[in-house]
Amino acid sequence: MKRNLIPPWLLPLATAGSLGLTGIWMLLQGPQSAPRPFRDLLVSAGGLAEEPAAKAIVAVLFSFALLALLVRGRLTALLGGALLAFGALASISRAFKEGDISGAMTFAFALGVACIALTLLAEPKVPQSNARRGLSGSWSVLAAMLALAGGAMIAARVEFQRHDHTVPPMQVVELPLETFVGQHIETTLLAQYLPTLPAMIAAGGNTGWIVLFNSHCSSCHAFFDEHFQGPQLEPIIAVEIPLADGETAAAGDDLGSVQCASCEFIELPRGPLWLVAPPAALRIENGVVTCFSDKISGDCFGAK
């Protein structure tokens, strides 16, 4: 029974493709994806920095890929597969100890094993007395030198993909409410973040209250219970201060919604860390901020 053998022309293509794809994957994943044992060896013995050491490994892969195309044969394909498989296996073994297995090395190991399997299944060339048996020794040496130079040139011209994305610092916005006294509400920093606020004030007769609160704040609930329960003669705009991105409320701080039947609720934009201590109230008269009051200072409710 005749075995289904792999045609010999497929070997150089498969070997070169496997080596080239592994090098490209390393470039996409970054210097840390290069085989750690070889990278450390180049750093310690060769005196290279980590990235140049990783680039040297990529250069070897590209050089061997070119060599597989120039010096076509079962031995070159077998060596290429062994380079991938055993190099990746050494890296994976090291990574098991450190708990960080590179996806590029797992990919390289699979490709290396596939290259070795293809080599073993490849159809051997039938010897012929007048057939060329490949490149002569001199030409093979020249091809190896060209492949080495080509691989090094390619690796030198390409760069690793950068994955050192830094988390942007949290935006912090300070609202100095006490400095708003004497300003028209349209000119305050609060109106810049809440563009609909002046129109809401105007709709209520340009006189009323703006109260900033946090629903997780117990003193805010008490503040509304004390000053804004029951029907109100003047409009009250309750501005909720949301939690910053990544911030979570402490356990037990879920106090429910603030109770204020006469309030019109809006919210500051989500994302920033708002530097304002709730509860805080602004008294608006004829569109102008006339008083500021919070739980520490100010008394805008004496004449209420």
C-alpha cells in the first residue's frame, strides 16, 4: 500500500513560513515574547540589552527562513523545525516556572513540530546519475551568508509592537463653589459642565436653589430631609456627584435615592473625580449666586 507522502517542494515553503510567522508574531507581541532562555543568554553573555537581544533572536529566525528557501532540502527543513520546536520548548519549560507562557512560543512549538512531521513524511528525491543534488558546498556557504545578512537586515528595519499602554491619570475637577458667590450662574464653572443649568434656573424664575449631593452620603440625605422636605415655593435643582471611574462605594453605603419631591434631578458628567464636598447648596437670586452653604460653613437657610 503506497503512503501519501508530502511533495518535497512544500518543505522549504512550510519551513520558511513557519520561521517567518514566528518572527512576525514576536515583533507583534513585543520583546518579552522572545524565548526567555536565549534572551537571557544574549543579555548575560553578549552584553546586549533586552530588546536588542530579542531582535537578535528574530534575526536568526528570519535568516533561517531565507536559508530554507535558498538551500532547499530535507536537512534544512528538519533543522528549521528543530530550531522552532526545541527553542520554543525550552522557553515554555522556563515559563511554566514563572507562570507566564508566551503565546508566540506556543505557536512556534506547534509550527516546529509540524515542520518535523512534514520532513519525515516528505517524498524523498529519486537519485539520478545526471540530476543535481542541490547547491554545492561553496554555493551553500554563500547562500547561508546571504540568508544571515538578509535576516539581520530585515530584523534591523522592523520594530517591536509597543504594548506599554499607560493608564491615563484620572481627571480631577475642582469645583470651588464658595467662589461662585457674586457671579451670574452662566459664568460659573458649574455651568460649563452642566450647560442646561442656566436654562433650568431661568425656567424657574431665575431664583431658587442648586444642591450638590452624593446618594451614598448619609449627611446628604439628612440635608434634604432638613431643608427640602414637603412642597417648596422655589425650584430646587439637585445635582448628583457621580463616583469617579474605577471608584466603588463602600459596603453599606447604598442608602437609596435622595427623597425630594420638589427637586429636579440632574447629574455631573461621569468619569472625573469631582472635588466638592457634599452636601453643598447655592442660593440663586435673579440668576446670580448670592450664597454658598455646606455642612461646615455658610448659612443660606436662616431667612428661608
